[in-house]
Amino acid sequence: MKRLFDCTVALICLVIFLLPLLLISMAVAMTSTGPIFYWSQRVGKNNQLFWMPKFRTMRINTPTVATHLLDNPAQWLTPIGPMLRKTSLDELPQLWSILMGHMSFVGPRPALFNQQDLIELRTQQGVHILTPGLTGWAQINGRDELPIPQKVAFDFEYLERQSFWFDIEIMMRTFLKVLKHQGVKH
């Protein structure tokens, strides 16, 4: 049922957001050199790697680490990068990952391939069996501000509590957080 929900909602979102997707693509292309999309290798269900797209918000040649690990993240952002990140519009291309089955709307955010501490702790807690999500329980409870052990604790809580209605609650709370621009540092 979750997979059917994901595919149906992703297709509806693609139709609704077609014009914004095109406009953002043009804005990214016109404001900085490099590709429109940034494809990063991420850790998916059962620790399988997959390529996840986002609108590119960082300059080319930015080190491949989590943004909070950069010395001065602002220096790497493109001219429209801050706005795309603050509004979470940079995440729209992940609808593709949902359609491909690499992601779900709700689940733990996919770790970067090199975030070994996060990957190992999720594996120890059994969270690695979940399909990663566009949003998740940890996302709405702190997003970028959470230390890894606390993030994994929220991921584990989601594993224990997951249900259709819990997913709906998480999606609704995510929508409200995005509207308020809460929890985004960079």
C-alpha cells in the first residue's frame, strides 16, 4: 500500500510542480555554471547505494561532505542556492527517486555514502531495512540541528511506529515546517 501511495502522489506532484520544476531548472542554469541537477550517491534500503537528484545549490567542485561539515557553507552556495534550500525546492527532483522505488515520501533521510557513523548506527538499530524518505520523523523533529545519535533514535522510533496515518502526520507536519522555513541551517 505504501508503494502505491508513493507512486500515485509522486505522479500527482510531478503534474502539479511541472512549471516550477521548469522555472527552477532555468534559474539554476542561468545563475551558475554546471549541471542543473546534482546527483549524489546515497545509502538506501538495506544499505544499497543509489543516485539521488537534487537541484544544484552548491558551486561545482564543492567537497562531497554533509553541508554542516564544510568550514564556511555559505561560500559554496550558488546565487539561488539559499532560497532553494530554505524553501526545500531543491528536493523536488527526488520525486524521480520515489518513482524509481529508491525512496519513499516518508522514511529516514538517505545518508551520504561517506557518512559512516550514521550508516553504522542505523544498521545497529535495524533502521537500514527502511526505504529512505523525502521527509521523516527525524526531519520534523530537528532536521539539520540533530546530532547523529538523536537522529537515529527518531529513525528507530519511526521504525517502531510506522503506519499509514503516522506517515500522513509526518507529511502534514513537514508541509508546515517547510512553510515556516524551520530547521534549515544552510
